[in-house]
Amino acid sequence: MASIDDLVASIDGDVAAGNGLAGQVEASRAMAEQLTGVLMGLAVEGVAAQVDLCRRELEAALGLQQALVAKLEEARAAAELARTI
């Protein structure tokens, strides 16, 4: 049977994974931003617009990731509080 300590440790791992994901998504977002600039310079506006849409979607994903980590931290706090009850 799992303990509260096990639960807290599991959630800590979830938070770490969520934070690691942020770095990976940010790298993709930066790549899309750079590629958009290159494509605009080559006068390939249609493709550039599509890549820029990709960048905006990645930015939205980063917002969701931040919300996920915040919720995980709330869950961890709830588990920690269970120790004191």
C-alpha cells in the first residue's frame, strides 16, 4: 500500500516532468519563430504564416503546461496537508 510520502514523491516526479516539458516546448517554439523569420525573408508568406500559427499553438501549450504544474503543486500541497490531519 502506498504512503503519503510515496504520493508526494510521485507528484514531485510529475512536477519535474512537467517542468522538463516546458524546456522542450520552448525550444520548438523558438525554432518555429526563427523559421518564420527565414521564410518571410524568402518571401514565402503562406508557409511562414502556417509556421507562425504553429508557434502560437506552442505558446498556448506552454500556458497549459504552466497551469498543469500549478495544479500538480496544489495536489502536492493537499497531500502534504494530509500528513498533519
